[in-house]
Amino acid sequence: MTRPKRNRLFHWLAHNLSSEVFLMRLGQVEGIVARVLSLAMIVVVIVTIMDLGVVLFQSLMHPDAAGFFNTTLTEIFGLFLSVLIALEILENITAYMRQHVVQVELVIATALVAVGRKLIILDLEKVSGVSLIGLSSAILALAVSYLIVRNVHR
């Protein structure tokens, strides 16, 4: 590389890596990533709602021999909560795009819904006691964390 080209490259790097320009570029990348994630979550919400509709329709048209309330209802609740979790994640991304701050209270609430979903769809006949203790510990830790963060924000 010739000396003038090297000097121009060095000048360009020095200018673009300066604090203000670098932070501006970083903010632009964060914005693009947040928009892509938002679009992806919208697709996830739409697909999950369509899946919920298909399961509901099939369940109502062809009731299961094991009983609607034993298997299908649990699956339907799981899909409903999946939609809510996806909406919460979309809200997390949207809040980040608006304020450029991760809202810890919202993240913990989303985690609580996700763990609650796991508990609702859990097949107790197939789960060990240790797994139940771990799940209950996670719920307790998230609930206490949520209360602490909520009280601090007041």
C-alpha cells in the first residue's frame, strides 16, 4: 500500500473511531438490530396466533379420546401464554428502542410469564422432584426480584 493511501486510511479510521462518531455509528447499528428483532417478533406472534387458531379449530372439530380438558386445554393455554411472552418480548424491544434502556422490571415480568407457562404445561407424571424444586426456586427468585425492582422504581 502506498503512503498516501495508508495516510487516508489512517485518517478515515481515526475519524470514524473517535468517540462521537463511533457512538453515533453504534447507535445506528443498535437501531437496525432492534428493528430487525421487532420484525422477527411480529412474525413469531403472527405464526403463534395462527398455530393457536389451528389447534383450537382441530380440537373443537375432533375432540381427543383422552378428554379435551386433559391434553388439549393445557396445549391451548401454553399457546396463549406463548403469544403473551412474544408480545412481552416485543414490548421489551420497543421500550429499548424508545428509551435506549433495558427495563429490568419488564424483563423479569416476561421471565415470570415464561416460567409460569412452563409450570402450566408441565406433565407432572414425567417430571422429577428435583426439576419441580428447580422450577419453584426460579419462580420464587423471579417473584422476589420483581418485588424488589418494583419497589425501587416507586
